Amino acid sequence: MIRRVKVMFQEVFAQRRLLWSLIQLDLRKRYGASFMGFFWSVINPLLQILIYTFVFGYILSVNVGGNAGAKNYGIFLFAGMLPWIAFSEAIQKSSTVILENKDLVKQVRFPVMLLPMHILLSSFLHEMIALAIFVVILFIVGQGPPLLAVGLVALFPLQLIFTLGVGLIASAFHVMYKDVGQLVNALLLLWFFATPIIFPLSLVPHWLQTPLLANPLAPLISAYRAALLGNEVPHLWAFIYFAGFSLVVFLIGVTLFHRLSRDFADLL
Amino acid sequence: MKAISVRNLTKDYRIYSQRGQKFKELITLNRRQFHEAKRALHDISFDVDPGECIGVIGDNGSGKSTLLKILAGTTAPTAGDIEIGGKVSYLLDPATGFNPEFSGRENVHIKCALLGLAPPQTNELFDVVHDFSGLGERIDHPMKTYSAGMVVRLGFAVAIHVPFDVLLIDEVLSVGDYLFQRKCVAAIRAFKDHGKTIMVSSHSLSDVATFCDRLILLNQGKMAMIGGTDAVVQAYVRDCDRRFTSIEEARVPIHDQALACCVDTLGKAAILAVHFIDAEGKETTHFTSGTGLTVRVRFLAEEEIVNPCIRIQFLRNDGMLVLGSNTYRHGIDLGRVKGHFEVLCHFPSINILEGDYYVNVGIWPDEYQSFVAKTPYDVHEYRYIVNIESERPHGGGLVLSPSQWTLNRLEDFK
């Protein structure tokens, strides 16, 4: 299994230029396709954050700790949305990426793994842009991120392999079973509310906290908040849990994708 | 070192005809198989030398594209070995890797990246590709404004300018305009001279005959023939002719079906057996044009009948009467017959060309009735089939009529 992962990385490394071209292509489709491409790609998540902030921060006045209020809630939400949007977008797009590029898979010889991978990296780049915007906002509201924010960089590899693992599983199964597309959407919706993104874990009834913490994304989101907002740093065990979970999902994803991708050209 | 070496290549496609079959395989962890296997290629072996141009021909669905896809590496073989000496370039579907929203120029860069080229290499190639494609200033227009032929031209231009040792082309040559086709043929010839190996699949026999040294003929996934271009084209054309004129068991031409099943007979006499005998006196249904053929009809006259007319007809697979003969036309008076008889009708030279033919045999009260009244003593229609084979010098069409050719120079022709 380790050898397979090594082979995979070698393949991808050998084709890194193609990977980069695919990412550029995706970014251009995202930002360049319509008149105000970049604007739309930012405005939609921003609008989502503003609406949630209005509903939960202002109308429902959810207490996220610190000085309660819409401003705090907005920032609290934004920090959680950053990794979530990158994750969910990557999963959603990787689940359909093989089918969308079926001519390529059938007619051109290249490591098919590049397709979900370029989606992952393109979503990640997009998150980095959003992160930069967020840091600017933090300075504007006079709540510059603590020095710990630099530690976020250490978390990125884990976030990437976890997302890649889930993405590979989704994309491989979607080729075999078209229903997976719908299933992924349903699961992501469920996952969104099962992750402390729009609410802090402290507001969750005690009996629900442990099951929610089993969600591997929970430590990730908490870590983002700790790094960007100076919230409480999650326990070391949470990190170990997330790292272990990511590694397992990643290995399953790579193995499964590797196995099934041999038949992609015939099944499409 | 061979340019392409294929050994015992077999490819099965899995056919899932029902929903849920794939899922059943998943939950049984592939221990049980629920799909049907469709064999697209069956035990193919061949070698291609460097500098050779080899064509693949065959009917639709005979496995041409599958073979090229496997050689290009986009789909994996089920069994067998493939070795390719050198770098491969391929053009399986010209539009692949092109994005309609982007300009031709950008698409060339994308496609080159897909084919494994670094940006500096692409920049070097770009002018040649652009020039070859003949797109001119349209290269900077979005690809969605291109005609189908223009897309092919650009795809082809990229595929042949990417450095390669082996080039695989699937069925695209005849799409471009005439000028472009000539350019392609010239380019392919030039590649051959430089020791590059080219493999093309095509339906256009004239295309492959123009520049292929050898051909592979595929028939339902099997290698029917490999050899010199002329020999394989001839074999394939002949095979198509044969199938076009062949008769499948129990297939009676539609417009004669009603007629064939509703013939009233007078009784009195019955055809017992019909045999076909070749020049050596052997019973067979296979004959060669221009050789002897005898039809032997055995019949029983239960009551005494007077001078019946015995008629034999050869009909093409579509029911057209090709050849007919009867005892009245030949002035033969059979007299009063009662009991068992056999009549022999001998054709010293059966002058009809390749195909399957129905043979109708009938015993009629007289010739006139055989045309109009349709009430024979007995008749066997569309019951016998003979197969006739021809050789090339026999000519084409339906009728064998020996011909001689002469060439005269016209010195002072005005």
C-alpha cells in the first residue's frame, strides 16, 4: 500500500506540469468564464456568511463567547467556513470531475488521479485567497490574528490529504454508480450541520458533544479558530485523531481509486 | 527492435444491461459476476517495423478503435502483451482536450500539455502547428466558432508535431478539406521516410491504400488477415461483396413471401428431390463461375400427366430472376409420364458471378401456365440455395462474360 502511494506520487510528480495546467484551466474557468468571474466566486460564499451572520448572530443572537454580537458571530462563522467551503467544494467537484472529463479519460493517456487532485488544489488555492481576505477583515475590525496563525500552515497537509482521500472515494464511486452524485450532496448537507461551523460546540447539549467530536472536521475547524481568532487550542489528542483519520481515509482513497480507475475508460 | 509488438492481445468489455448488476458485484466483493463480457478483441498478435505504415480496416464494431486505444494506452488490455518502441503520439478523437470557450491558440497549449509537452517545447512548436492547421487568424478566435473540419485540422496538426516515434490515428483523415487531406498524406509520407511508424484505422479503403504498406483486417475482434495492402483490400472487398449477395437460411425476399407460401398445386406429380452436381460429378451447392453445373430433379407422377414443363430458375438474394430455363424452351417433349423419373438440366458453364442464389424448381402443366395461372403440379420455391464463387478476372456484377482488352495507339487522332 505504501508502495502504491509512492508510485502515485511519482506519477503525479512526473506530470506536475500537466497538473499545473489543469489547475490554471480550472481557475480560468472559475474566474475568467464570465464577465465578473472573480467577483462571483467571492460574493457567493460572502453572501452565505452575511446571511448566516444576520440570522444567527443578530436575530437569534447565538453566543459564541467573548463579547456577544453580530460582529463576533460573523468572524466566528467566517473562520469556520474557510476550511468547510474548501472541503465541501472539493468533494462535490471531485465526485463529478471524472464524468465531466470523460473524453479526456477515454482518449488521452495520463494519470487520472490528476483530475480529482487538480480540483483539490484549485479549491485550496481559492481558500487561500479567501483566507487572505479574512486576515485583512480581521485587521480592519481591529482583531488581528495571533502569531499562532502561522501554525495553520502545519495543518494544511493534513487537511489536504483528508480532502483528497474523501474526494478520491467519491469520484471513484461516482463513475461506477451515478447515484453517488446525489448521495454526496445529501451527505455534505448532513455533514455541514454535524460540524460546529455555524454554532460553537459549547452550545451543544452535553450528550451530543462527544459524537460531534468524533467528526474529524471538528478538530480542524477548532484549530482554524484557535489559530485565527485566538480561541482555545484543541487538545493534542484531537490533532492526533484528525491526523490518524486523515491518513486512513487518504490510504483508502488512493487504494480504491487506483483499483477502480483502471476500468474508468471502459465504464464511461 | 520492433516499433509495435502485440502478442495475444484480448480485450473484454463488461456489459451491465440491468441496473443494480454493478451494485450486486460490489456487495459480493466481485466474488460473483453479474455482467456479460463482450469480447472486443480476440487473441491479436502482430509486429510492426520502424518506418512502416500499417492500416487497420474492418467493419464497424470490428475492434479497430479498441486496438488503437489500447496501443495509445488509454484503456487496459484484458490479456496479452504490448510493446511499443519509442514515444507515442495519437489522435483518437480530434476534439478531445479542446475547450470550446478558449481560443485555438490556448487550446494548442492545453493539448500539448496533455500530450506531455513542457511550455517552452510548445512555444517552439506553435508556429509550425499553426501553419499546418491552415487556420490563419482564426487561431485566436474561441474554439466554439470553429467548424468540425477546423477542429480536426488543429487536432491533427498538434498530434503530428508532437515529437513521436509511433503515431496512431483513428478514423479522422477524411474529415478535413481536400487541401488538408493532401497535406496530411504528404506529412505521413515524410514521416515514413524519417523512419517513424504510423498506424491508422480507416473506413476509407482508398485512404489506407494511398499510404499504407501493410493492412490488418479485423473481423469481429479477430485478426482475419494481415498482409500487403492490395491483397487485404481485395480480400475485404470480396468479403463485403459476398456478404452483400449472400442469403441467410430461411430468408425469403419479402415481396415474394406471399407468393411462395400460397401456391396452389394440382397434385398429380410431386418433386421428390433436387440435387446440384459439379463438373466432377460430385453433389454440392458450391460452384465456381464458368464451370459446369447440373441440376437433377427427381419426381413422382402419381397419375399420368402429358408433357409437363419442368422449369429451373436462379434468383438473386433480393428475388430478382437471374437465369431461367425450362423444357418447353428447349423443345423437349417429355411425353406421357407416370411413375418415378429424374430430369437433368446441365449448364456446361454457369455464367453468373459471386453470390448466393435461390434455385426454384417447378413442374407445370405447360409453359404458359407457369407464367400466368400459377397452378403447377408441384413447385419448390426458395427452397434451395447454391453458392457461386468468382475469381477477380471474371469481372464484377452479375454476369460472367469473358472479355478481352486491347490497347491501340492513335497516332494521328485529330
